[in-house]
Amino acid sequence: MTINTDFHLKLTAIKVSQPLGEFFITTIKACDLVKIAFSEELEYYEDGKLHGSQRKKDEKRLLEISRYIDSVEMSFPNSIILAANYTKDGEVENSDDYRWKILKKDDANYEIIIPSDKPLAAIIDGQHRLFAFQYVSKEERKNMDLVCSVFFDLPNSYQAFLFATINGNQKKVEKSLALEQFGFNVQDEPQESWTPEKLSIYFSRRLNFEKESPLHHKIKITPKFEGEKDENWIITTATLAEGIMTLFSTNPKKDRVEMGQVNIWKGRSRDLVKNYRDSSPLRQLYISNNDSEIFDIIYKYFKSVTTILWSTYNPNSYIMKTVGVQALFDLLKKILLENVNERSFDKYLEKLKNIDFSNSYFQASGIGRSRIKRLLLFVNSFEIDLTEEEKIIFEQLISNRVN
């Protein structure tokens, strides 16, 4: 490897003191950081010792992130965490010709000196964010500043500890809240620019707040209800929005990233994804901005569901739990795949009336959803491969309807 000693960076930094020790916050251009940083995949040596701390690089993920970096609204406000002055072999760099140095300028400001492009910054967190810049199509994005938190001479064991702590203790953002955030300002944007997530949130809000809606005040908007006991059953925003999205997008994330290549106010539209293969039944209605028709279908379907299946609240019935709502969307999707012009749903749901969905055969899990879905399709004579055991169970459930 050839080291470029003409490469020289002076970076303004601030010091942060925390119980583990001090680190310094600065910004480094992506094109520079790619040269001087590296990641070590966690592996065992023959003597049983651990080396490195990182997950294996995922090229698919790198490509996905690179598409996001290319988008007009990209932002990486969170920092990439680095351990400076370590070689790729995990050894401390002792040569003053290459070591990163920290200089105090005054009480508040510091300066980081990087004397060459020798890779001496082990990535503790953020490897995919950084190395995705190697896949971007917009070269100017490589000149972007990235926020970095730099530890100096942090031992390998602490690097692994930090990585495990950061990634092991992270709590996923509650899905309903995350989806709500996708659509927080949806009505301030041109309708044709709405991604599948934003459109599904718009529909969810309408279904929740319109007084005549079959789901009026039945949708859980944010985690503030978490742990609260409610006398009336509710559907989470995530369950409803994800079900709605399946009707017009098989890959909402891809649609969002592709539409994000164009500014909202400079031509972003659903036409940007019209040439991607997508088998969802209402895809063409989505592409053509026929949102009123999509909403009408969902509204009519859940009007029938409420009248026929949900008219009496049964807290033990799985058809009123998350797995049941998911399975009901599976049925709607199948109906529309068979006949995209279908607008009358009573005939499908009447066949399910009085089936005991509180039976112990169903359960609140992925298996439960599959069992309910398969029963819904079987009762409606849709083609489905069933085992002999399933046929027997389904026939029993149908014959033992609760009157």
C-alpha cells in the first residue's frame, strides 16, 4: 500500500468528556474518510482470541444506502464513531509520521491533525453509512461532511464493547410512530409526490378521524397508548398502514428511495416508479394518482368487515387482533388480484360469519395469521394447497359455526 504523505488534514473539533473517557467531535469529508478509515469484521483467531468488532459488510445494504445518499433529501445527522491510531492488524500506530494528533487551541476548541492517508481509524459504528459512498452515482456527494466522534488510542476491547453496547441496546422505533413520522406533513406536499408510506398514513388518518368511517377512533396513532387498558379494541397504525401498502406496493422502501431522487417541488411523481415490476393489485391506481378510488375500496371493504365480522366485540377473537386484520388484508388483496374491479365485499365476508375465530387453533403469531388467511381463502373457494389435516380442521370450524 502506498501512503500519501501529501495528504494532510487539520480539523476543528470539540471535546466531550464522559465516564468511558474523552472523545472529539469533528466533521470529515466522505471522500477523505473512506481513505483513512476501515472496518474489521468480527472473527476468531486460531488461538481463540477475538479480532475486530464489526458485522460483515452487506453489499445489498450498501447499495440501498447509496441510493438514499443520491436522493435530494438525504441526511446523516448521527455521527460515525472512530477509534484513531489503530492499524488494520489491530496494533497501535507508534510512528509520529502517521499518528493522528489532538491539539488544544483554547478552552473550547481543539484541532485534530491527520498527517497522511494511512488507514488508522477503526470504525466502531457507521461502516455501512460510510462505505456506501463508494457506490453513489452523484460524485459531488463524496465531498459531503460527515459528523465523526473520534476516540484516540481506544483499546480493541473497548471498541468491541462500544459496538455491542450501541447496537445491542438500541430499541427499535415503534412502527406506528415511525410510519406516522413518514406522513407528518403529507398534506403540505403535492399529492402526486406521495410515497406509498405517506399515502397509507393519509388513508389511515382519514379512516380514524372521519365520523362515518368504519374505523372511526379505532386506530392507535402513537405509543402513548402503550400499556394502557382500553375497553374498546384498537388497530395499530402500523398494522393498518402496512396492510394498505400491500395493495399498491410490494416494495415501499424501494419506491420511496427511487422517488427520492427528485425534489418534491421539482417534479417528483409516482411516474418515477411506474416501470418497476410490481404485482400489487391497485398499483395502476396508485401510479395514476387515483387515490379516491383506492380509498373507496378500502372503506367499502372495512365497512363490510365491521358490519359482518366485527359488529360484536369479542376480546378473544383473533379476527379482531393484529393477525386477523393482517389476514383480512390478505383476503382483500386476493379478491382484487382475481378481480381488480370488485367493489362489493359482503358476499366474501358473509361466508365467514359465525366462524369461531377464538378457537385455540388460531394464535397471535405469524402462524396464526397464516392459519386465518388460509381459512379465509378456503371458505371463499380461492385456489390454495391444503394438507389433509388442514382440510379436516377447516371443515370442522365451518360446520361448528356459532349461532
